[in-house]
Amino acid sequence: MSTHTPITGRPVRVALVGAGNRGLTYAEWIKAHPERAELVAVADPRPAARAAAGAPVEFDDWRPLVENRIADAVVVATQDRFHLEPVLALAEAGYAILTEKPLAPTEEETRRIVEGVERAGVLFAVCHVMRYTPYTDLVKEVVDSGVLGQLVSLDHLEPVGWWHYAHSYVRGPWRSEKDSSPMLLAKSCHDLDWITYVMGGRIEQVSSFGGLKHFRPENAPAGSAERCLDCAVEDGCPYSALKLYMPTLREKGAVWPVTHVTGAKDEAGLVQALREGPYGVCAYRSDNDVVDHQVLAMTLTGGVTATFQMVAFTEQTHRQTRIFGSHGWLIGDGERVTVQDFRTGATTVHELGASGSNAADGHGGGDAALVEAFVTAVATGDAGAVRSGPATSLGSHLAAFAAERARHTGTVQTVPAQ
């Protein structure tokens, strides 16, 4: 990434393209820090989404931002398949850009985005929020300290959460590879990026296994119906839409994930959405096709090995990681890191305290730290504030694409070196 002219004497002006859950999360930080940044415009085809963003200027499409540059930076938080065109055009127009992950659903489009922003010479960051959490800082500090000795292997689990998977990947926008992207890319390019970041080396080879095992019509409970509202056995089903959403609305109000289901704020509105929309369909009768479990075996730079598992059938909680070195090991659960030093036999526990692990809780501080880093980079002209630029993000995307080739062909795949 190149160095850019600092902005002095005023806040960084930011436009938002795509006012869904992720875009609004980033917009909230901007609005909460008026001395640092200003949300000047929003582009989204949905009037309610534009209103929720609360920007003074509204567009139903991103193209007016290209025609009339009214901001210093743009946050692109559209659905995965709609990143390519706006990112390339906005980069050509000279905007600094923060783009939601994954960059694109195909390797060809991902490469086009990276090549386009590098050719334009603009500041570019990807929303790999896991790089920016205090927990990640702690893990990386331990790894970089040398206490583990020579790094040998890593084991990493992403526990998606049974209800989170049913919400986002059975009934939600990411349920179909055709309409979104493979599960590994949509959900876990975060993790592949994180592994390379904390271990300090790129993924060179990968094999993978997995599939859609449970959420299939043949596994529907006897006596179940097309929709949860009509189901005689709904009360005994862990994936009942009524169980997933109604308690949240009653106890916490209209918050995520209820806000993905309906714009209404009362029970009648939620019931209507479950009656008519995709979130009320039986979890065994949806049109989903993305995997509900997947494992990867990898080699990293220097012969380091790594395993990764993504599985739906867990509590919704932090990632869990074990790192093995020649002189010590580390185990982390998102809130604490335990390290044993083989030289002394001493075990040290580093406590960070409770932090949220999902989008509703700010990804353990990662959401806020990411936007702050991006705004800092735009304001100061120092791209070094960004931990997730185009070249680094391309590496994790290429690993995900290679893993999918490996899964479909039963082979070991070499990950291209950019």
C-alpha cells in the first residue's frame, strides 16, 4: 500500500455503500466519534436501510459517489457478489476503501479487485476484524516473544453455533453458494487470514473434507411442516424459528438477529415475517447448499502444519486455538491465553475477560478497532495503521479457493504464491 496525503483540520468524511448489519455497525462507530470521522452519505436501494444509516445525503445506488466525489473514504458492505464493480469504480475515482470480506466469490474477481486497487494506488483495507481484537494482539505477542520456541503446528476451531448457522447459512443470505459464496469463504476466510497473521507465514498447501450433512429434507423430523408456525413438532426442534427469534425479541428487543428477519419491532411483525419470509421456513426444507462441517489440513511457510475445523453444531462462542512449539505450547479461547514454558515448567494464564464473539457483540472489539485503524490511516496518510491490506487478504482468499478445490476433488492443492 502506498502513502497518502494526510487530512488535517477536519474529520475524515466517509460514505457507506450497503447499509446492512455490517455497514451499519461500522457507521455507528463513525457517528460515535464526530471528532475523528463524519458519515456524509449512504447508498442503498432500500429506503429503510438508508434511513437507519442516518447520513445527510442518500442515494439508491453507489454510482453517484463516483460521479461526484463527496467523501474521502468509502465503506463497501454490500453482499459478497456485489463488491467488484463498486470497488473498482470507487478506487478509480480516488477514494480510500474499506471492503467487507470476502472480497469476491471467485478467484478471478478477487484478483481483479486487488489488481484494480493497487493500480489506482488508493488506501485499501479488508474487514478481517479478527486481526484487530485485543485477544489477537495477546496471542501474537506471545508467539512473537519466542517463548514457544520454534513454531511446529497449530489447531484451530471455529464453533459457528447451532442457532447462528441455522439463521445465517440455512435461512439467511449466505445459505447458497450460487447467491453468496462457499461457506469457507463467507465465514472462515477470517480464520485462514488469522492463522497466517499470528503464525507469520502463508498457507502453502491444503487438503479439505466436509459437506452438508444434517440440514437436508431427509433429516426433517416426522410430522414436521414446511414452516415452523404450522409445525406440530416445532416445540421439540432445536432449529425452530420461534425458539430462535421470539425470546430475543421479548428479552432484548429488536436487535440482531431479529433485525435480519424483520424491520418490525413487535411480535405481530415478527410472526408475519416468519409466515411469509425465508426465516420461517423449516430448517430441513430450505434451499440451502453450503457445508455445515469442514476440516482443513495445511502446511505453512517453513514446514509448519495446521488444522482448521468449521462446524455448525456447537454453542455460539469464540474460536479456540492451540499452538505447539518446540519449547512451549499455547491454548486460547478468545478470552484467555494459557502458555506453558517447557524450559521452566511454568504455566502462565493471561486473562482478558469476557468479550463478545459475534456480530451483535462487535466481534470482541474487532469491529471498532478495525474502523478506528482505517480512519487513522486515512487521516494520517499512514497505511501502516491497516493490518489487512490487499496483498495479505488475497493470500487468505487464495487459500480458501484452493481448499474448496481440494474438497471437491479429494486432492492436496498448492496455494498460489499471489
